[in-house]
Amino acid sequence: MRRLALALVALAVTVAAASDARAADSLLDKVQQKKEMIVGVKYDFPPMGSINKDTGQPEGFEVDLANEIAKELGVKARFVQALSKTRIPLIVNGNVDLIVATMTHKREREQAIDFTMHYMITGQRAVTRKDTGITHVSQLAGKQVASVQGGNAGPNLLKVQPKAVLVQFQEQTEALLALKQKKVDAVVSDDVLNQWWVKNNPDLVLVGKLYTIEPYGMGVRQNDSRWRNAINQALMEIWDTGRYHEIHFKWFGQKPEFEIPWYPK
């Protein structure tokens, strides 16, 4: 019995030591030491993230939000491009410290990375040209519908319209060009992008209503609660002080219609 008790004590000490070592090895310490946070953002997804034609620098809602988080942490943000298919590998391989790239929080993605609290709620639907006459998702049966690799808009479409024919591209800009060149009949994506496209392309129109609800979360590496909690704390401070609402108004012309209640006050 005594041997068992000693073994259990030794195990507890070992687990505690390992836990302390992981805590001491938090990305938070490394980021604050180098005074820089590397953030993966979209370059093809206005108004969330895109490249300014004049400056050549990334801009958008998520870029501004990441910059505010960096300020809260006392560091600067450095941005790299994240495609839908590269978002998770960038985190897993340690190429970035944080992903802020229109990524829906999904259970299967938690097998590889962790997520922060949700910071935006949107949904998905299709965009088409006005000359197609398509007004409802039912009319996408047998139609060529563009989506991006690594995103979930295409697979989600097949759940509501399994007869659609998906045509995959690496970037949203490629999917939009294919639509405008009449190589596909529609594009499916998150509605924050759809709305931007329709606003800036008078030949395009939205198709029906949203067919999903998409809660965006920021991607972080697994098993680093100090880093994840630091991002969450920064995000809540930005929300509570109204800076989030200012950024949202800057890019969308209105205050957010949703709340961020998933965190203790």
C-alpha cells in the first residue's frame, strides 16, 4: 500500500512538473519577448482581409482586429497570407502565432488546433450573375458552383443541394473571376464576402437566404491555455471598450447585430 501511495505521489509530482513546464513554455512569453505576433489573415476576402492596391499592405476588418489585439498584448502584428486550405497547417507547423482568417469553429478542426472565443457570426449562401436567373438554392442542381479548397461553403452546399457540381479554386478571387467569365454559374462563400461582392459588382446578385450559420473563431496551437486566454481577454477588452464596434462600423457601415456572450465577465 505504501509503495502504491508513493507511486501516486511521484506521478502527481511528474504531472505537475510537466504542466508547469508547458505553462512556462507558453507562446505568450515568446511573443511578448520578441515584441511581435505573426498573424495569418486572408488576402482575398474583403472586407475581412485583402491587399490595399495603393500600399500593397493587408487591410480589412480582421487585420484591424488583430492589430488591436496586438496593442492589448503590448506587441506589433506582422501579417502573412492564409488561404482556407493553409490556415490549419500554418498553426500546426508553427509558421504563425494566430490565425484570424474567417475560420468557422468546427469540431473536426479541434482535432488539430484550438479556437478562441467566437468574434463574428455570419452565414453562407451563393452569389450568381443576374443573367443566370438563379434565385434559390434549389436551382443550383446540375449547375457548376465554385468554392475554395479547405473551406466548408462547398461541402455545406451539398448538404442542402446535393446535385450541385462543385468546382474548387485556391482563392476567392479566382472563384469570382470564373463566375464573371461565365465559367461557373455561381459561387458559394461566407456572406460577409458575398455582400461585398454584390455591393461592388452590379452584375452580381445574392441567391436566396443563408443556408448555414458560421461562428468565426481565431486559431491557436493546442495545449496552450495561457496564450488562448490572453487572446480572449484582449478580444473582450476590445469589445467592452467599443473599439470592436468602431472597426465593424468602419468596414460594414453598421454596428454588429450580434453579441459576444461566450466568455465570463
